[in-house]
Amino acid sequence: MAERTTDGAAADRREPGTKVPLPLTTGLGLQIMVLALPGSVLMPTVVFQSAGQPDDVLVWAVFASVAACGVTTMLQALRVGRFGAGYIVVAGTTGVAIATSVSALAAGGPALLGALVIALALFQFAFSTRLSLFRRVLTPTVTGTVMMLTPVTVMPIIFQQLQNVPAGTPHAAAILSALTTLLVTAGIVLKAGPSPRLWAPIVGIVAGSAVGAVFGLYDFALIAQASWLGVPAGQWRAPDLDFGPAFWTLLPAFLFIALVCTIQTISGAVGIQRVSRAGPRAVDFRPVQGAVAADGVGNLLSGLAGTMPLGFRPTGASMVELSGIGSRRVGVAVGAALLAVAFLPKALAVVQAIPGPVTAAFLTVIMATIFVVGMKMIVQDGADYRKGLVAGVGFWIGAGFQSGAVFPAQVSEFAGGFLKNGMIAGGLAAIVMTLFVELARPRLRRIELPFDAAALQEVQAFVRAFAARNGWSAGMADRLDAASEETMLTLLDQDEAAGEAGQRRLFLVARREDSAAVLEFVAAESKENLEDRIALLGEAGASDSLEREVSLRLLRHLASSVHHQQYHDIDIVTVRVDPPRMDRSGRS
């Protein structure tokens, strides 16, 4: 993907194609790496220790996890073919898979875990190619709710780090080091200019660690004992491809974890697009598909290495929000830093030695930012009373299950206790409510046609028949007719410009929503996003011809909303048309 030179404007620095100087790229990459690294090290440590695995297996699993996260993060930023988002999407081991990974290790060791993670990866590959089929369920409201629940799920673990101090440490040590980190980080972010704000995380961590070192919290012995360079001497276990009873027993749980991880990645890929753009634009779902496919590559590597699954980490979006820089070069730097640290035990020890209270204070700031990103996703989707109910009920169900306030005894026994995770419980609630809304809609009307100019008359006849069935006035029928015509003409004009005329088929779906009509045009891939072009009408530098601009202006006038979702090989344009308003004389 071609990069462009930024003109230095703050808004342009958010674009993923912006060329950022190497020192700034390296600094931001190291900051994000420092945030992503602890989870990638500590989670596999907890999992393999809990399952009673020997030390050599544990050391190998930690090395493999960090290396796989580095490769996946670079792939996400580079976007090779259909793999990768092209944004700063950071990969890390996923806490959702802790319980299932322990069960797999207990039942069959790293060999069984590897086979199950490979199956998880294959599920993600298949899901990424057919993401458009799930568009009505995995909506911005659902994905935004899952992202808002990320801090709810993570914060109990983060707060436990406040007590992660050696025995006999003065009580003031944890409080002062955490408070110093929080005040320094938040103070720089709130009061400093753009350039100093970039270094707020590092300054806050250094300040908090310095205070902790005074009380003996910083573990210098860990750094001294670590070697400078090397690969762990742990033993690799090949995946068990015999597919015995243990594999089939645990497979449904891992496929469910794959779905949850995929929802997290979708949420993150949509969220990173929101914060990595100079202005509001429609979500492009092709990078979202690429993000899920890249996660599949990372999990395939993790499965082959015999370690636990990985998934989206929210640190990339939060750092873009804090710094105002979204260049994909930063994502490459993050991945390269993670991969390098996997082979540098002493550098890894420097991060591991950071006191727990310091990590807890800084991640509190990061999680607050992630919560706001999820909330913005819901609001920007055009929240109505239905979407508001889905988001609100889903969020509070997730919070209730996470806190153990909702039937704790029954929840702990159901499905292996998966619902104790607030993100799973709240996400499932939001999905179920969204499915109910879709199933309760009035019956859909469909038509399939060759996508060419000759189909226009059949589309108009279909739309008029749809209006007649719903008993709408002549004014509403005319408005639907005109909106469908302008949408068809604009899409056909794009086909002609791209040299693809006559190569596609059109699926038109019509449904009623309250008093309004919704027309959904489903066709193969196009090059431009109609939603963005309508939003840019009249701006300086617009390249539309006069004829195209007139067509787009008519469509904007006729439709109350136009949403264009672009996937690989398929485009979906959704046009909502409200009834014309009546004047005092009763005329529209």
C-alpha cells in the first residue's frame, strides 16, 4: 500500500500511511511493546504453571508466545495481500483462553493444546472470508459493547497487581509508586502539548519505577541473572493430530473461544480505524477481514509451537488516541520489538522487573481510553432506542457476571465457567438481543438480477411493488423509486470507471423498519465508498464529475441515511428512506 508524505498537520498524523520519523517511530513502538509484553509473558506462565508443566516447557511456551505476537503484529501493520489490517493492531496472548488452555494441557499436554489452537486458527481463516454473512449480528453496537467490557474484564487482574509486592514491603511503597505513575502520566496527557504527550507513558513508568526502587520493589537481581542473547533450551512438542476423545471433547470450547477472540479483533480493527483517521469516515471492512485472517496466522504459529492462543490487544488504539499518531510504521516497530525481545532475555527481564503497582496505575489510564473508544463506536453507529438497549443491557450483564453478582454458583458450573468472563457473558447477551431484533423484523423481499443498466427497470418495478404491499403513499413510492434509481446509477457509474461493467450480479433486499423503508443493494466489490463520497460533497478538491455529484446530491436528499460496507469481493449499500413530511395542507 502506497504511503504519502504528511504536511505536518496534526489531523494527518493519524492516517496509517503517514511517514513518521524513525526516532519517533521507535519511541512509540517501544512504548506500545512495553504495554503488550507483560500479558504475553505472564499469561502463558500462569497457564503452564497451573497445568503442572515442567520448567523447560514453560520457558519454551513464553518464548513462542512473544515471538508469535511479534510476527502477527508486524503482519497486521504491513497488510500482505488479504492478511493484516494495515493499522496498528497489536497481538497478545488472550486471557479468554486461560481456562480452556489449562484444561487442554491437563488432558494431553502441549501436543493436544497445539492441535486445538490450530483448529481455532482454521476457524478464524474461514470466518474472515465470510465476514459479510455475520454483518447483521456483529454490528458496531455489539463490537462496541465488547470493547467497553474489555476494561471491566481486565481491571480486576490489574488491581491485583497493586498487591504484587515482596513480603515485608512498607504499605506506602505500593501506594506511592502507583500514585506517582498515575499522576505523572495523567498530568502530562492533560496539560502538555502534542510532543511531550507522546512520552507520557515512558515518563510515568520511569517515575513510578524510581519511587518503587527506593523501597526495593524494582527487581534488579532478575536483570542480573538473565543472559543477553539466546533461544530457550525448552523442548518443542509437535501437535497431536490423532484427534482422540480429548480433542473432540475440548473442540467446542476452543471454537467458542475463537468466536470471542474474533469479536475482540473485529472490535479492535473497527476501533483502530475510528481513531486512525483525520475525520469521520465509513468503516472499511476489508481491513477488518485482514485483521481476523492475520490473527489466524498468529494462532497457527502458536498451535504449531504448542502454546496458548493469541488475540487482539487494545494498546494500539489507546496509544493512537493519546499520541495522535496512527502510522503503520509504528505497528511494524511494535512487532519487531516484540520479536527482538523474545531473543533478548535480559531486555525481557527489564520489563518483567517493573513493579506491579506501576503497571496497574498505567494500565488504568489505558483501559479508560479503551472504554471511551468502545462508547464512540456505539454512538457513531447512530444509537436508537434498540441499539441503546442492546448496548446497555449487554454491558451491565457482562459487568454483573464478571463481578460474580449474578447466580455465581450456577455460572461457575455452566459450560466450564466461561460465563464468569464478563466479555463473554455481555457479548453473548448483545448478540442474542441483536439476533432477536433481526428475527422480529417484517418479512424481507428479495430479488436477484444481472448488475447492468438493463436491470434498472426491474429494480424500479420491485421497489414500487414493495411500496404498494406496505400501503405507502404515492409520495413515498416516488421517493423509493428515485432513491433506488440514484443508487443504481452511482454504482453502475463506478463499475464503468473501474472497467467491471457486466461482470457482477445484484441482490436487492427490501424491508420495513417502523414507518421507513430500508433497501439493501448487495453486489461485488467496488473501488469507492458512497457513504464517504456523500459526506464529502461540496468540499474543496472533490473529484466527482458534475453528473456524479448531482446523482449523489439527489441520493443524499432522498435518503435519510446511506451506509456502504466494503468487504473483499462484495459490497453492501444500505439506503434508508423515511416517508416525506406533510405540510399543513396535507401535501408532501
